[in-house]
Amino acid sequence: MGLFQKLVNLLGVGRKEVNVLVVGLNNSGKTTVVNSFKSEEDKMTDIVPTVGFNIEKFQNQNLAFTAFDMSGHGRYRDLWEHYYKECHGIIFVIDSSDRLRLVVVKEELDLLLQHPNICQKSIPILFFANKMDCKDALSSVKIAAALGLDKIMDKPWHISASNALTGEGLQEGVEWLTQQIRENLNVKH
Amino acid sequence: MSAFKRDKKEEEDSGGNPFQNIEKTSVLQEARIFNETSVNPRKCIPILTKLLYMLNQGEQLSAKEATDVFFAMTKLFQSKDVILRRLVYLGIKELSSIADDVIIVTSSLTKDMTGKEDIYRAAAIRALCSITDATMLQAIERYMKQAIVDRNPAVSSAALVSSLHMTKFAPEVVKRWVNEAQEAVNNENVMVQYHALGLLYHIRKTDRLAVTKLVARLTRMSLKSPYAVCMLIRIAAKLIEEEGADNSSPYFQYIESCFRHKSEMVVYEAAHAIVNLDRTTSRELAQAISVLQLFCGAPKPTLRFAAVRTLNQVAISHPAAVTACNLDLENLITDSNRSIATLAITTLLKTGAESSVDRLMKQIATFVSEISDEFKIVVVQAIRALALKFPRKHSVLMNFLSAMLRDEGGLEYKASIADTIITIIEDNPDAKETGLAHLCEFIEDCEHVSLAVRILNLLGKEGPKTKQPSRYIRFIYNRVILECPSIRAAAVSAMAQFGASCPELLENIQVLLARCQMDSDDEVRDRATYYSNILSKNDKSLYNNYILDTLQVSIPALERTLKEYIQNSTEEPFDIKAVPVVQISKPDEQDTKPKSEGMLISSGPTKTAPASREEQFAVRLSNLPDVQSLGPLFRSSEVIELTESETEYVVRCVKHCYARHVVLQFDCLNTLNDQLLENVRIQLEPSEGYKIVNQIPCPKLPYNETGTVYIVLQFPENDLPNSIGTFGAVLKFIVKDCDPATGLPDIDEGYDDEYMLEDLEVTLGDQIQKVSKANWGASWDEAESTFFEMEDTYALSSMNSLEEAVTNIIKFLGLQPQERSDKVPKGKTTHTLLLAGIFRGGIEVLVRAKLALADGVTMQLTVRSQNEGVSELITSAVG
């Protein structure tokens, strides 16, 4: 990050609003991830399964994020696509302790990547290998291999192991996402 | 806010409705702006307003359009603008029934409903409940319970009312919120208390005991909300009606104590409840009426209106009590509010003496042109009641009615006047000639086709019986020259009736009919040709069958059978006898109408009457195996209860009669929530001669559902006397205990059980369909030579009056009374009852019963029918 860019960020001149979509299977921790980005006074204390979606707002480096926290329940997964069109980035949350459903995760990911509103755009995808504190959690490398992330050529992606309860690993990931989205915006202008 | 202001300015500029020329496609196009990354409330608010306006104007969206705009709208949740958010709630409610996947906003709405922003919460609850279905309700149950007992009254009310709406699709879930509702009844806020009581009552209303407890508890604690007290009065009044309690019951005392309530609304409600009770005695009535009397002099027009409207309703049932208010009502005649004045006058007309009729009629005439159609109808109904009460005043009333007929007015208004004139004509022979003359004059200038057709039909029926039938011909023939095809056709039919009934006019009628055969419309030509042909035959029985008596089959059934006939190409000619005969609609349907108007709890808009009960049954039955081969359905009986209404299993029976078979339809209801019944069947012990042809059991009967068992029986062959019989019946089934919450059985194996039912009777009335003959006398005379006649005399010792005897005979025989012979003139000791009907298999039955009153009733019964056995059956069944 250049000195000038840092200055701009500091002064809040280049402040932009962007939409990100938070998806993933149910019980992977999407709402918890989004919750930990929020400022201290806005945080929810108890988190229940989302029905439909929630809209949350948070900031990172002068980029105002509007997160569409989608429900991961099987019944509602086909509703994600209604929100693909307007998003600037995707956060894909994976429960790294749930080995059994990793194939389901792969299936949903493939569907998402093949969707006409996604496949033509070069939008950044951030993967959180969540619940890294669990005993039998897979490492982020193993998950990347299992999902075949190395085959994604046309989109920037990044995987980081995280623990949404403590906030470990989240900041690193979201900083990468901010960087990517900012680059995309700069290219457009 | 700024957006609203701007809108207002635009409105002033253009001086009209800014939304006048909006188009669906352009609004949907504009709605795409909702999808933009950063939401601009100033742009979105007017668009959303337009969308809502459009939907409220009745514009229909397809499911795809609605879903697209719905999902676009969900993105507006990211804006924090208060006005925009509340518009989104409205939008969600509007689209919830059309768009797919509306549950997507569940979490967003739950967040708003539990959030800190009070202004969102109530509206979010209402929107949430409109998108929730029975399966999703579990997920939000916790929040609903919290909202019901919320400290904010708006939130609590919204939750309560929404719960009430949701009982429609998830009664079981809402039932679990009864404790919260109970707590809300103790709320300080008047609206919350009212809504909570409403929900509580709705949850418990099927359980009489619970309602009794509820009322007992609440009447002791003094409710703060006058609305809740009004509701409680209504519930108490309903309990009194159901239990048949008298004035010593605690409910009654509670209602009476409400007379001393400080709110006028409550006092009125109490008075209204008491005057509408079935069995109020004059003592309690006097108190209620005096309250209403006090209201008549109140300064508030609403109170005066309420009081006089109630007095008007009870004037018929309790005229003596209302007479006490006559002086106050006289004062209200000159009230500046026309509605109050109209009701006051019509009430006076109902209670007043014959001498005051002229004066009151003059009073009405002064302002009748100023009031709305709705109140004019009230006036007309009052005049009808008056005419029946004081037949001698018919000329004054008739003149007044004809003046009203000449005024401007809608169809309903004109129809009610015509109805009244027709009633007067039928009831009062003296008024017939003048009444017909007025109607003739009216059709000269009548813009309502249906009314003109009705009057022409009446002229055709009544005209030939007058002293000078020829004078009506001119009026009728004028219609042929001047009106539209449907009226011309009716006029042709009316003329033919004159031709058939008055031989001296026949020649002239033939000339007129010949001219009608040149008409431009084919229906008119067809009728003219048809009638002129029959009339040229000069055969009395042809006249009777094809001109005076019209077709008596049920029209939808005729359509159905004709369609079937055309589809299977057979050589046989179509048999009109195979078409079921139309059932004559009961006259008491009309009598109950005014009663329901004064009912305590509004039942919502009256449902449109189903096409025909028989027709619906016919369609259902024809889906059963084998039943199709039985021929057309002849008659379906009334529903008979075979159990007490509050037992474990409720069984109702409908008897469907066919030409040679009877199908018994048993509707069974399982009211035990911990039982699942399987293989439900009825074991029947038929009486002698009956044969069970087929049985269709009900495979499964879960809690609170109605299943149907059918049994097909064959009537005893060639043995008519035995067709009347009593059957023993037992309900048999396999019981499986199950979990009340899920309805799933605990174990796979069930055990057999049975349940005794009351005996079932197949009566004579079940086998006879009522028909009405236009000219009973002619048919009777004609039947003398061709039909089998039986005659017998009976002593009906248990009957004490002729009226009682007449109603019982009609009920027992199931025949239709003819020529208004079911009405016994007052003070007579003899009466002749004329009846007609069709026995199953299409056998015509005519019955004449001569009754004489002397120490019980003596009856001479003459039966004429096409079949000897049937005549015999009827005479023997009476004995």
C-alpha cells in the first residue's frame, strides 16, 4: 500500500460502499463471522439460525461493507442467487470440523461459480475455514485441496483459517478482501 | 419527510391525482433502482408508493413479476430511512400472497421486531405474520410470545391481532400462546386488553367450559377497556343463547350491571344484547328499552342513530315494548340527520296504529327523495310490513309505492318495491287489480331488464285470473314492439299464458304470436312458434303440461345430463325423467336474513350461496365406484346427527335417494387428539327387504378431520311399504394411540373398537322431491281419470290447531304446499291443504288434505299418483 493511498484512506476521501455476500452451509458460522465485524455496541449476544437473510453493515479501512448474511439452510440455499448480481465480493464460510459435509460444500461452491451472474465477473472470494479451534478441524490447506480451489483461475481467492468466536484469523481475511475490492474499483474508474 | 412534502407540492401543482397515469410496466422498470448498491431513499420512496398505489387499485402482478420486485425490495433493508422501511413493510404485506419465497425476509423482520427502534416493531410483526406459514411459525413462536407481553402497547396489540389472523392456518400453535394472551388481558392499555380478550376467546371458543370459566373470571374483575367490556357482553349474550339460561343467570346479571357503566358504548351494547336475546321477558326488556329511549334524546347523532336503529330492528319482535318510545321517535322524525329520521318513521310505521298511517306516509313523502337507496329500501320494507298488518290501507300504500317506482333508483331499490307490490298482490286479493296496473305502468319505462322479465312473468300468471284479462295484453304486446330480445321473449311467454287460460282471447293471441314469428331474434321466434303450435291444438292437457307448468328439473343437472348424453352417442331418445327435479328453495331462508342482521357477533360478509347442494353431492358421489350405475341422484336429505354433538366421535348422515337405491353418506369426525382411527366403517342392520350393495370405508381418520363412509343400499323390490324402515348402526374402527403433538401413532398395532350410533330412519319424505305446480287445480282435475286414487280419513288427536297440523303434514310427507295453502287463515275451523311432489323414479304425486278442527284435527286425505303402490304407501304411512 503506497503512502498516498494510506493518506487518502486516513482522510476518508476515497470512501466507497460495497456489497458482500456471506454464504456457506448452515451452522458454519456465517452470522457469527459477520457479528464479530460489527462495532462493540451493535453486537448481538445470542445467535439463532438465520431464516432468509440479514443485512449488516461494518467498516474496514474506509470501505463501508453491506453484508448480506444469507441463510445456509438447505431449503433456502437456492435463494442466494437473487443477490449475486449486485455483489462486489463473496465470503464463503466453511465448517472445517464437518468432514462429512465437505462434499456438499463443494457442490454448493461449484453451483455458485457456474452461475451466470458470477462466472463472468472477476469478483474476489474469501474462504473462511471456520471453527479452527475444534479438535478434529482440517487445516486450510487440506480444505483448499478438497474443494479444488486451485482450479479457480479467473477469480482471486484466499483462504484463511478462522475462529469466529474469538475473532482469530478474521481480520487477516477481510483485509485481503478489502484490498481486492479496492483494486477492482480502481480498475473500473 | 422531504419526499412527502415534495409529493404534496406536485399534487398541488397538477391539481389532480399524481398517480393517475401510472403503468405497471413502467413502475416495475423503475423498481429496479432498488437493486443499486447504495440505496437512495429519496428516489425509492416515491417508486414504492406508486407500486403500493397500483396494487391497491387492483392491478394484478404475475408470480414472476411479484417475486422480482419483492426481492428487489428486500435490498432496501440496508437503508436506515424510517419512512422507506415502513413502506417496505407495507410492500411485503401486499406481495406476500403473490410472490414466491417470501420467507427470505423472516430474519430481517425478526430483527426489526425485537430491535430497539419502537417505530419499526409493530409494523414488522404484522409483516412477519403475513409471510409466515404453519411450518415456519415454530421458528418465530418465541418472539411472538415475547411480543404479546411487550410493554409497548402498539407492539402487544400488533402481536395479538396477528395471532388472531394466524389461527386460520395454525390454530394449534396459536393455542399454545394462551398464557401470554391471559397476561395481556391484564394490560393497562384499552386496546391491548380488547385484542387480548379477542384472541383468548377465539382460542377457546370451541370449548364451552373454558369460555364459561373465562367469562366468570372476567365479569368479576372490572375490565378497564370499554371495548373489552363490549366484547365480553357479546360473549355472555352468546352463552345465554346457547345454554338457554334465564334472567337469574350470572351472565344476565352481568349484562344488566353494564347499564350502569360510565361508557355510553358499553351501555348501548348491553341494551342491544338484551333486546336481541330470544327469550327476554317484558321486564328486562323495559329496562333496555328505557336506555335506548334515553339515547334517542342524546346530543350525539351516533347515539341517536344506534338507538333508533336497534329500536327499528326489535319493533317487529317486541312491538309493545317499542311503543313506549313512540313520543321520542316522533321527535326524531324532524331530525336533521336523514338516516335517523328514516329509521324513526319506519319504526313508527311498524308499531303505530292504523289511524296514523296516513299522517306518517305524508311525512315520508316529504323527504324520500333526499335519502340514499339503502334507506329507501328500509322504508319499502316497512311499508311491506304495514300492508300485511293493515290490508285495508292498501290503496294509500300502493299509491305511495307507485310514486316511488317512478323515481330514479338502482336495481336493488326498484326490485324491493316490485317485490313489495307482488307480496301485497298475493296477500290481498282486493289490491290485485290496482297492483297489476301499477306494475304494467312501471314496465312501460323500466331500465332494468331482469325486473321487467319478472313482472312480465307475474302478469302472465296473475293476469288471466283477473276480471278483465284483455286489458293487460296491450301492455305486454307493447314490450314486444319496444324492448330488447330477452324482454320480448318473456312477453311472448306471458301472452301464451293468456291464450291458454282465456279461451275467448285465444284468437287474438294467435294473431299476435303469428306476428312475433317475424321477430329478428331467434329466441323470440322460437317461443312464438312453439306456443302458437301448442295453442292451435286446442288440447287442455297439452296447455297444462307445456304452457302453464314450466320445466321443473334443476337447470345445472339438466346441463350436465345433456352434456353426458351428447358425449355417448346412443340411439335412445333423451329421457327428461332422468334429470333430477329441482328442489324448491326454502322460504325460511329469507326469514332468517333480518335476524342475522341483528346478530351479536358479525359474521363477515354473507357468503354467496353455493350453486346447489344437490349438485355438489352429485359430483362427489359420481366419483365413487359403482354409484354412477345407479342413475341420476334424485334427492339428498337434510343432515342428521347420529351422535350427541360433544362426544368423542361425531357422526352425521346424509341420505341420498336414487330411483332404486339409497346411498348413505356418513361424515365422521374424530375429536380425540391422542387417537388415530383406521379402517373406519359402519355396521348397519337394515330392516326387512333392504339389501346392502356396497360399502366404502374410510381408511384413515386423524384428529380433527372429517372422513366419509358410504353405504349403498337397494330399496326392497316390489315392496313399497317396507321401504320405510329403521336401521341400527354401529361405528367400527381400529384405534391407534398417537402423540397429540405430531399425530403419529406410537405403535403399529391398533385394537378394534366400536361406538354405538343412534338409529337411522329412511322416511317417506326422503323418497319424495318437492315440486311446485303453477296450476295445481288443473293438474288435479286431469289426474282424476289417469292416476290411481286412494282416500282415507284420520283423526290427528295430538294436534291442537290447524297450523300445527299443516306444518306437521308437510314435514312428514315431504311434499310442496301449493297455491299458498300452507297458510291457514285466522279463525277458521276448516282448511284444505294442497300438496304436490315427485316420488323416486319420477312418479308424480298429488295430495289433497281436508282438515277440520274439532277436539283434535280430523283429516280426509286424498292421494292421486301415477303408481298404485305409491298412493297406498302414502295413505298407509300417515296412519
